[in-house]
Amino acid sequence: MSRVMTPLLLIVLAALAAPADAGSLRYAEDSAPAIVNPLYSTTMAEARVNELLFGGLYADDRDLRATPLIAEGATLNAAADELRVTVRPGLTWHDGKPLTARDVAFTVETLQDPKTLSTEAGRVDWVQSVSVVNDRELVFKLKRPDPQAIEKLFFKILPAHAFASRPVTRADAFRTKPVGSGPYRLARFGDDNSITFAANPNYPKALGVSEIVMREVSDKSYQAKLLLYESLEALVRVLPRDLAVLQKSRKVELYPYQTNSWWYIGFNLNAAPFDDERVRQALACMTDVPSLLAPIGTGQTLSGPFVRSSPYYNHDVPPWPNDNARAAELMKGAGFTKVGEYWSRDGQALTVTVSAHKTLESAQEVVINLQSQWRAAGVKVDVEFLDEAAWKARIWKQHDYDVVLAQWSFDRNEDVREQLHSSGARNFGGYKNAEVDALLDSARASRDPAARKADLRKVHAIVHDDAPMIFLWSLDSYSAVSTKVRDVVVHPFAYFSFVSDWKML
Amino acid sequence: MSVGRGRAGPLAWAALRRALAAIGSVLGATLLLQALVGFAPGDAADLAANDAALREALSAEWGLNEPLLTRWGRFVLGAVQGDLGESLTVRPGASVGALITTSGARSAGLVVAALALGLGLALPLGFGGGRARRLTLILSAAPVFLALYAVMTGLNEGAWALIESGHLQRPDWFALPDAESSLRWTIGACALAWGSSSLAELQAATAQELSRVRRAPFVLAAQARGEPAWPVALRNLLPPLVEVGASHVAVVLGGLIVVERALQLNGAGDLFWRACSQRDLPLACGLAASAALVVASARLLSDLARLWLDPRLREAA
């Protein structure tokens, strides 16, 4: 049978064979960007595309320090409430038109215009007004003094001449014909949801990769396979289970990178019994964090809301110990008694529903292990996985949950105010602590980096004790890139920030 | 088509009834979908916004806080005027009409090919006995996504082994389903025609009609006259086959979602899945209305064809 089938298969495959195209760098996204317009970005896939097409006044250098990109420089006045920015001379847009200070002003005003309904308005919420001095100079008036204002000049600059609508809307033709000043320009949208980017000939630096193609590969586990098949040249993030296979391949190089992301178990402090810090602390003591981490990869366990490499991480605060005796004491203090195998209060066994986002990688393994750990310690656990829409509605809007397993990702500023301040937009757990609020306000207003560091380390210690979340870990992240691509440096947040240095063999 | 005087009346009446039924189907499908998506947790504004103020502004702009019937009425009114609105989350700002046209064109070929292939296979299988039926049922019962996964994995692994060993030049379809190719499309058409009991249903319906026609008096009379029975049987099989094919359109359209998702074919089925999961109500409703219209049109055409082909039905009408 095989004597017949093998030549038959060879003939069929050979008949279908034709040389595949080569030379471009293809990378995979789980889901293609819905819109190519930095005014309306909501996903990391969109952020990566924006990184290829657009530039900011400032960008990170390889040591992740703010360095001028479109700006030639910026000067903050002594009162730290006025920022004068000079635009680099000779810059042009992809369509050849000059990039001027007016484009910068247009971008800020458009982001701030409530009629734009921009998802990125928060990037310029520190700006009171912006005035153009001339084609190369403009002045930002700040809402309040901010010594770190230059660190906020990373938002993408848009060409005023390329937008047909005023106020700018989502439907503007720009979404299909974006014009930027980044290293790549949009060449075409493919029928298969792919997007092809061609090197920008006007870019001040020669580019080592002539074409980049974003391919949509919705099956995450298939992405590594495509890299091995040489159907892709780059994977943004490798799943822990694929690491071993890719490590063995001589055609693939793994690039570790440190992200400012951390996992946590967050409590709904508006719902009993999680409004009682003793219950939260008890659940923290019932959790064996290293055992939860081990099956899904490697990383560093945490005791507070910063990654260990952060200057704000308080190394004096140890993580909660996995100590069931201490957990029992805390539960008793909160009025619970052990009835049978479960902790009960008022005749009701403590039952916790853990909600996790469907797309959170490896969440299933973590939740199942957590369920087993907490059950063994006397807590009934139900589990639910929510899609993006249900997650936003149930968790963010309605606060209809007990406990979430989730992850926060931060940019270079590591600003945890939105998550921990009582007025924070992302504080859906309802955490309130006046001292933490004051420290976060002080850290944001501080002009002294040392004072800011001290404030945030105090925040770390207080939040650890209050336990509105059980801080879990920051995962080690790896990007996998074909060995055909050289001089690869991966930016931890935007991935393609240093793509102009990459070279294709 | 030239319609004789005797045929025009019943045909027009049947067409009118079908058209009314089609309007009812479209209205029902869009209302049902509005209700289903509306009751699902979260909406487009939740997905597009990252703060409460923007969420409120978007909800107001997109009319997401309006009662179900108002929203539905607005959709119907717009559709009557040829405006299906704009996509909210899948392709923000893009015209729903344009998205449906583009994706529908990609899916149309697949649907037609799957129907032709299904009927083409069902007819000879219908002549087969119980063993053929059972075998078809077993093979056809495999879930489409599993069958596709097995086929793609087998082809990819086989081709990669041959490429690595130097026996095969890298084909343009490699690796499935990532690369655009005619092979990917052909697999999709076969899966639609074959999988999720699609072929088994077609075969059962065809076999039933075949058995009915075989026992029909005019076939028995032809046999008694010593004439070959199959030309008479086939001629009389045509009207019910048309009906079987038309009623199968809905099944194929449903299968499109799975096949296009698995093979990354980016047609209307894939778009519908995205629209529902991303709560893009205008796009989901536009696609549902289009699908209902296609199904109703197929039935209308099948009725007209049957009336045209079968004089007894004309008299009954």
C-alpha cells in the first residue's frame, strides 16, 4: 500500500509545488489590527503596527531612556509647567510632505477633542494647551507641574493634511490609507487579513529589512509550527510550551525580554467576604505561588505591584508565605469556622468564583491548580472564562465578580495609579486607602526621582499588607526570530521600536 | 426565461408568497440576532473604550442604550434605504455594505462549489444500498474542524518531511492554512460539502426522492413498456433535487463559519463570527439579513424552478 501511496503523494505535492516568495520578514498576530490609526488603538497588535508606521516626538533608546525621535529636543521650564519642543528639521511623511510643528499640535488637539472619541486621549491628558511658534517649534502648557513631562512625549504624531474629516472620526479614510513618518509605510492589505509594510525610502536611516508582513494566525499554538516551517520569521511571544522545541531548532533564535507585566489574583472589595482584609490575606496564605508558576513557565514571584527589576519594587517586603496554619487563624479571625472540609460563616460555605480572560495564555493551568490549592485549604472554587466583551462588561463595568486572575502590563512609566488609587479608572476591585492615594499623588507630582521611588516603595508595602490583590509573578518572555534576521533587539512593550536596526540575510 | 400564459399566474403567486416569506425571514433573523447579541454580556462600546466616559460617549453615538425594538427599527429603516451602517469594532468605520459585498464574494464560490459537489456526490451515493448510506453517514459525521485539522496537519507534516529531505520544492500552498492557495480553497469546499453530516443529509434526501421516483407509476409504466426507466426517473428527479439543493443552502451557510475560521478564508462566515464575538451589531445584523435573503432567494428560485418543471404543481398552485 505504502509503495503506491508514497509516489502518489509525491506526485500530488509536486504538482502543487511552486516556489514561495522570500525576502520579507513575516510575523504573526493572533488577531489582525481592526484599525490602523493611533487615535483608536485598543490592542497590542495595533500598537505594534503603529510602531512600524508612526513616530513619536520621543522614543526609547536601547537602554530604555527617553531619546528624541521626531523632536530635536525639549526643554521644561523651571516651574515644570511649560514644555518647549523643537521638531527635527528635514523630516517628511511617507507621502513626501514635510513634518512640522503644526502636525504635532494637530495630533494633540485631535486626541483631546471629545468629538474624536479617541481611545488614546489619556496620552495627552496632562496637556492644557499647545501653541505653535513656527514650523519647528511649539509650546505645551501643562495642566499641573510635571517634572516627567518629557517622558510623556511618546504618543504617535499624525499628519494634519492626511485627514479628510474634522472632527476626525473612525470612518476617516486614513484608516485604510495611513500616512506616517515611521520606518515603514503601509503597502497593502491582503485578502487574508495580512498587512504588508514596505521600507520607507525617506527614513533617515537605511533599513536592513525591506518588507515586513503581519500575518493573522489565530491559533496561537500553530504560530511556533509556522516558524519552524519557515512560513514566518518572527514570533512576538513564544508560548512556554513551545520554548523547548524552538530552542532545539538551528533555524530559530530566542530573544528573552523583560516586560513590565505582572500577574495577579484580584479581589472584588465591594463584595463580602472580600471586603475583609483577613479573608484576602488568608487566601494569599493558601496560595502556593511557585507551584502555580512552575507548569506555565519561568519568572519571578512578586510581593507588590512592580516587577523586581523596577526601581519601585520594595525588596524588603516578602511575598505572602504559603502557610495554611496562618490562613486558618486569619479565617477564624474573620468569623469563619471549619464545617466539614470547608470554611463556613453563617451556615454558608465559602465559595469563590475565579474569573479569567479566555485569551490569557496558560490561565487554564493556573486556575485549575489554584482551584485545587484553595479546595485543599477549605474553599470551594468555581471557575469561569470570559471573552473580551463579557470581561469588560462583567468585571470592568458591572464589577460582578468574586476574584479575577489577570495580568497588568505597563509602559516605561510603571504608573500604577489607575490600578490602586481610589479614583483610578482601572481600580475595578474598589480598593481604597487614603494613605496609598496620598502617596500615589505625591509620587506623580514629585520632581525628585528619589522621593518618587520612596513613595512608591511605601505603596508597595501598604498594598501588600492590604492585599487587594495577590501579586503572583512577572513571566520571562521570549521572542523567537529566524536566524535569517540579524541584529535583533526586541523592545519589551512595542516590539518593533528598534526594527530599523534589524537586518535580513 | 419565457413563461407561457398558463404558467405565469401560478409562478407569480408562488413568487409573491416566497417574497413575503423572505421578508419575514430577514426581519425575524435580524430581530433575533439583535436580541441575542443584545443579551450577551458586553457591547461594542465596552470593547472599544478603556474608560467610563468614552464608553458612555460611544454607547450614545452608536445607540447601544436604545431599546431593542428601536435599534432594530433603525436597522430595518436604514436597510430599506440601502444603508446598513458602519462597522463598530471589527473594521471600525468601514461600510457594512462594502464589507458584506467583499466577504460575500469570497464565500459565494465556496458555497456554490460545496453545493455542486454535495449534490454531485449524493446522487450516485443515493443509488447505493444501505451499506453506502451507513458509510457516508459515518464518514460525514466527523466534525468539520477535526477533519480539517487532521487533513492540514497530515499535509503539512508530509510536505515538510519531503521538503527537508530535498524531495520536494516548497509548494506555494505550504503551510496550510497560512498561505493563500487554491488547495486551501478546495479543502474548504470539500469540507463544506462533506462534513458535519452535510453529505449524509443530502444523500438521505436524494435516496428518498430516488426511491419515490422509482416506484412512481410513470416509471413502472416505462419499465412495463420495456423502455429504459432511468431517463424518465432522472427527469422526474430534477425538481425534488432542486428543492433538496435549495434547502441545503442554509446548512452550507452555517458550515461556512467553521470552515472559514479553520482555513483562514476570510469570507462572510469568518466575518460573522468576528462580528458576533466583537459585538459588532450592525455588521452581524447585516450579515444575518444577507444570509436570510440568500436562503429565501434559493427557496424562491427552487419553487419557481419546480413549478416550471412540474405541471402537477402548477395546477395545484
